[in-house]
Amino acid sequence: MSRIHYTKPSVGELEATYALDAVQNGWGERCYEYLTRFEKAFAQHMGVPYAIATSSCTGALHMGMAALDIGAGDEVILANTNWIASAAAITYLGATPVFVDVLPDSWCLDPKQVKQAITPRTKAILAVHIYGNLCAMDELLEIGREYGIPVIEDAAEAIGSQWRGQPAGSLGAFGAFSFHGTKTMTTGEGGIFVTSDKALYERVLTLSNHGRVAGSTRQFWPDFIGFKYKMSNLQAAVGCAQIERVDELIERKRAIFAHYARALSGLPGVSMNPEPVHSQNGYWMPTVVFDAATGITREELIGAFQTANIDARVFFWPLSSLPMFCDQPVVTPVSYSLPERAINLPSYHDMTDADQQRVIDVVRSVLMHRGQL
């Protein structure tokens, strides 16, 4: 049987056409043509006035937090269940990531834990919408207002997710997205910063161009040291095609999840990505979590999927378990329990029903082996 990969992009003739045009004609006066077009189109999709395309989501987070004057001695609260990029950008600025536990159903920030972790040094709350699941934004935004702390949205994995009709990434001080080749829409590598705050946008725009203020009359004159996280025009050409197809890409992700959910619903001790009634989940990465009572382990899941020639993508490790953060004493039992009994399911856009059935059969076989079926 052919190998089933956990994800791959959906790219075709439109992406190739735009990319070829950028290669052949995107120079000189047209060197940023696709870039500005992509930024405008993505901002419109998000319903926000400002967007800055970047080389990565990490870069967007780094610049956005720098623009909020987060620096040495400051603290940023985030969930212990995350990919390291979310915490890395905090450390780049000399600030300290403060890890708190997640909710057992959404696997996202627990607002009560956030409130308890606030100190005079807290400079921001970083809400990461993991796997497309949404943080409890009502509570987090209220905490932000109460303490005068900005809420930042790491929406790297949440294209297509919505909270009360508003796109993930559009609710906080700013949002950051990833267009890595594994994501729902892609530019190969890349990311984007989005905001409705004009002053913050202008600050990040200047930071993104080595500290050169837009419209300056002096050529090559930076006002301060900035960054260089610009997306290339070639990548943006692919992005322009992807954003034209974004509704199709999101709906296909949701259809794949729905197929899994129908087949796996009702199985004992099995839960998947939630979708509260006031939200929409973009379902970037369908995930199965087994109840601790089943006894099913990460290693058992990896072995079963590998035997079936299917990619096994493990749930994120707790950040505080990693070598660079393990000296930080934290008590986050949910964050430590989840990855021991969970796995991400393959969900690339052109999966067939037969491909999905092979994945479903593995999940069922693990339950049967444990006497749960």
C-alpha cells in the first residue's frame, strides 16, 4: 500500500501561472506587485484593514511583540501545549514565556490559569489557536481589558476558524498566521501579520524594513534597528492563488474532518477537535485524544500507524518539558497528559475516502487491541 502522508499542500495550475509570471516579470518596478496584492487580499479575507506578509509566522510574532515594546524583564503568558515557535519569539526579545495549563476539551489556554499567572511584569497574553481549535477569546479579551494587557493571537494553525463570526487572528491586538507547506493555505514558507490598529501596523511596517519609515525623503535612512522578515514576491504569487482558493481549501479541510468525525463518533474513550456552537473550526489538523482509562499510549499509536504505512504525527510536547525551558517549574497536568495519548490524523486536501478509511481502521484496531471494541 502507498504511504499516507499527514499533510501536503493543494497547489495547481493557478499557483504555477502566477509563480511563472512573478519569475519572468516580477522585477524592477513590479518587484512587490504580488506582495502588495497578497497583503490586500488577505486583509480583505480577514476583515481587517492592515496586513504585512512575512517570511514566517515566527517573524510576524517577533515584530508584533517588539512593536508592543515587549522586552527584557517582561513576561508573556501562553499555554504549555504549543509548538516552540510561539515561545521562541518571546525569548528573542529577552522576555520570559510563562507557561500555564490548557483546557482538557479545547487544548487551548485556560483563562483561570492565565488570570492566576498575571504579575506586574506581564506584558501580553499569547492565545495560540492550536490545530484550528479556538482559545476562549471572550474570557481572555476580558482579562486583557481588566488588566490593561494586550491579547495576541497566534493563528498559525487557524485559517478558516472563526469566533462568533469573526476570523481567528482578527480579535486581538494583532494576529499572526503561517503559510508553511503543511498549512491549509501555503506559500511554501511564510507568514503574515494582521491588525486593525493603525499605529501598531505602522510601527511593524517600519520594523519590517530595517527601521526605515515609509515615505522618508532620505534614501536608505533607518531611524532605528529593525528586522528583515519580508516575504518574497515569488512566494506572494503563490499566496495570491491560494487566497483566491481559500474558501475551497477551508471547506475541504472541514469535509475531511467531518468524514473522520462520522466514522469515529461514539467510539468509547475517543474525543476529537471541538467546535463550540458560537465558533467555526478550520480543522487544520484533525486530532484524536484517547481517555486515560483506555490505556492507549503515544508509542502504541505511533507503532500502529507506522505498521499501516501511515505517517504518525504526535501531539505537541509540553514546552516546559523541552531542554531550553525545563528549568521553569510549572504544574500543568493537562498539558503533560494529552500528548501521551493523542495523535494527529492525516488530512491533506486530496485524500480519498479510501485513504481516510485506512486511517480510521487503524484507530479502531488500536481500540480493539485494548479490548475497547
